[in-house]
Amino acid sequence: MKLAPTAPLPPVPASERRNAARRIRLMPSPTVTERIVVALLWAMAAITIAVLVFIIGYILLHGLPHVTWSFLTESPRRMGREGGVLPMIVGTVLVTGLAVLIAAPIGVATAVYLTEYTAEGRLTAVIRFGADCLAGIPSIVFGLFGFVFFAITLGLGLSILSGALTLALMVLPTIIRTSEEAIRAVPYAYREASFGLGSTRWQTTLYVVLRSALPGISTGVVLSVGRSISETAAVMLTAGSALGLPDSLFDSSRTLALHFYYLAQENISEANAYATAAVLVMAILAINLFAYWLMRRFIARGGHHA
Amino acid sequence: MPELQTQPVFHAREVESSRPSRPCFDAPPAHRPARDTGEQTAEPARPKISVRNFTACFNDVPGIRNLTLDIFPRERLAIIGPASSGKTTFLRSLNRLNDLERAFTCSGQILLDGEDIYGPEIDVAALRRRVGMVYAVPVPLPWSIYENLVYGLKLAGVRDRQILDQRVETSLKEAVLWDEVKDRLKEPAHNLSGGQQQRLCLARVLMLDPEVLVLDEPCSGLDPISTGKIEDALLELKAKHTIVLVTNNTKQAARASDRTAFFLMGELVEVGPTADVFTRPRDRRTNSYLVGQFG
């Protein structure tokens, strides 16, 4: 490329030159900048981890001494001052498990529809916008809706089912969006290759797209499990706060997070509150570890994701 | 799919021994068709594929215009032409892969054994099994070699393990890959080299025993040795299959085809026996392209 001849630059005044020199000296060299950046990034990451370790450590330190076998296997007595948290564990597992069992198929199906079965257009924009709005609504509003709609209008009362349905609605946007991202990350060429081998759209979706997107989808599901377990406001208004072991899905049941809230808020028993929190934290850790193990196993078996 | 397998297939070793020595680059193809399949000679054989006034558009912009072309059974037709001349669009029309694009519309007819593949009665999945495609970039699915190979047959409903295993072996031999992968069928297909992946994709299509094999620049990213292996495979495969090969490499068209069609700006400029097209093209534009004046 030939450059057009340019006019000679006007001479730079001496004062200007001195300023320029001073400015340059103030700027550290790229090597030094690099070191500073690395140090800063390291420090930020360290702060994050430190906070995490501190919180978890603090709770476990105060809670674990009170977590005994009888604490895990007994029902609470005297409003939770004595006894254990078995009904809360059962309630948490039922409400959370049911919520995710309801939300995951609907969410994944929505994501599949949005990505594989319809063209980008007004409809997909509306669905996506709706999901995003849903994600931004405070959980207490979901609780109110669940109370009015599931508990009263549908007559399910304060029950595990009401709570699960409400939580399902609450985590649905997360599942839709994470599934959508995971599905979009599957290379288009995989679909073409599959179609070229004589597959129908559904076969391609099932055997190629969903199979490849499974790690990403399960990440979204695990996030939802975490959110459901730790939810208090929405379940308080829908699943209620009964202390006993539930007999059926139509019974009210208190979840661990809610139990912790009551113990701490109403100053019932600090020791048992910490113990409940410890159980909650360990449950979430266990679920995350299980999910990672599952994902790693899946990836190792299915060949790596390109 | 009842018409699959049973037929004995040649073996890789025989290929090696009976293969003619590779011609040097500019020599006319070593293998000439037994009969002239030039378009102006009255051809007694019925065309396998008959394209009639076919126009394909994306967003109403024609990618190929008013194309009329016959492709005969057991021939290797090479399609050459500069970029955006409609070669790939044409290939992807043959197995209706363009249908995946919403902007795609077409008119005219493509007859496969006399049946319009864009007709309302056509089962597109079954059509794609009859017209197998190999893409420019090898795309092994993220599974094991074996899973990649049996995927198409499983979709078609073949479950018998014995049949699957036998087809895997014959297809891999046809694609000149058997010796390299026979002991590692359970390995992820992504572990293979680029050339091996492309032959795997060829074998994966051959698993379905397609009547027509369409290849979209199958050697564009490959080294000469892998290219040679794929060309060898094509030479043997034409005994059973009709082959349509799109290539940007005119040398490859000269080596590995019986007839050559030259596309330009979405139109068919000329088609004829490869030797004729390369030595005495009827159209001035073909000549310009072949000597490298554009494209």
C-alpha cells in the first residue's frame, strides 16, 4: 500500500516535549503493568474465596458441634428448641425435588422449542422477554402468587405441592436460559451432519443436540436446585411451616431454610439455628459435588465437547 | 431399510494392488468411463439424477439459476467453478439440506430415478439416506468412532449388532480407514487426524449404502496423502454409487472424475467428459477459469 506523501509535521514546542517526556515516565512499563494486573486479579480472586471460606467455615464451626445423629433423625420438640430437623430435611427434599422435576422438563422443552423448532421472531422474543422478567421478580411475589393461585384458587392449601409448583415457576427462567445457552453452544455442523445421515428433527434434537448440551443443561438444573433449597419467602407463603413429618404431598411442611429463619428470627435456639444452617450448607455442597461428578463422568464417557 | 448390505464388497487390500499408479498432476484421468457419457450423445442409460430448470434462491437471490443437468449411474461427476458459483448450493439441493435454511426457496425439478425429490410425497430423511453427503470440513459427532458409524443405521431402525458390526467393517474398508482404526473403534472420533476424520465421515455415509454420494470439497483441508486415499476410495466406490464431487482443485477434478461440469455465477457453463472439458473446453470462460484467469 502506498501512502500519500504528507506535509512535514510542524515543530513541537519545547515545553510540550518536556510534558510528553514526563507523562511517559509516569506510566509504568508494560512488564510492570502486567505484574500489577496479575497481582490485582489474584487479590480479587483471593478475596472472593476468602469470603466464601469464612462464611462456610463460620457456619460449620458454630453448627457442626450440634449436628448429631439424633439431630438429623428426630423431629423438633418445643418449636425447635430441642430435637432435630428430620421433617425439615424431608420437606426440603420433597419441595425442591418436586419443583425441579416439574420445572426441568418444561424449561428444557421451552429451550428446545426456542432454539430448534422455531425461527427467531416476535414469538421467541416475547417468550424470552417473559422469561427474563420472570427471573427478575422477587421471590416473595412468587410466594404471594403461589398462595393466591395454588393454595387458594386451586385449593391445594399450604402444602408441599403448592410450594413445589411455586418454586418451579421461580426457577423456570433459569432453566430456560441456561438450557438455551447450552443448546446454542452445540455446533451447527453437528446438526447438519445428523440431518445428512437421515435423521428427523426430533432425532437430531434428542441424540445430538440434547446429548451434547447435557452438561450445560445440568448446570442450570443444579443452580435451580440450589435456589430452591435456599428459598424462604416463597415457601413460607405456599408450603407453610408445619413442624411434623408430612404424610402426603398435600401436607404442609417446613423447609430447612425456613426452619433456620424461624429459629434465628424468633430467637428460639441459636445452637439449633447454626446446626440447621450447617446441614443446609453441607446439603448444597453435596449436591454441587454430585453434579460435578455426574458432569465429569458424562463428559469422560461421551467424548469431549468440541 | 431392506435394500442394505448382503452384497459382498471389495476389500481394501485388493484396492491397493489393483490401483493404477497415480497419474502425475496434469495427466488426464487414468480411468475413463467405458462409454461416453457426454451430454449431446444420445445416452441410452437413464440418468440417476435429472435436474430440470432448477433455480435455488436464498432470500429471493438466486444461488443457482435455471440449471439443467443429468447425472448418470456409476459415474463420477466433478463440479468446478470459482467461489459463489453455486456449486455447494447445488449439492445441498440434491439431498435437500438447503431446506434447513428458512430463506431457501426453489423452483424447477430434481428427479432421482424419475421421482421429484421436492415432491410432496418425499420422506426427506429417507432421501438423505439415499443421497449421502460428505462435507468440506469433517464433522465427527462428539462420540466414539463406532457410535459415529452406526448412528445413521440406528436412526433407520437397524438394531442387529451383527449387521452393524459387519457394516462398520465394510464401510471402513471402502473408505480406506479400516487398518488405521480397527483396534480403536471405542475411542473418541475427535482423536483422529483431520484426514482420518474425513474418511470416517465418508465411511459414516457409506454405512447407509447411499445410491448417490455427494462430496463438497472433501479434501479442501487435507494433506496430499489423505487426499489420495479419498480419491482412491472414490474410484472404487463408483462401481456401486453415483458420485458428485465439488472441488476447488481443478487438478483433482481432472484426476478423480469421469465428467466435469463448470459452474459460473450460478449457471452451468458446460459439462462434458473430463478430458474434453480440460483439453478443449467449448466455452471461452471455462478455458479462462482452467488457466487461472479468475476464480
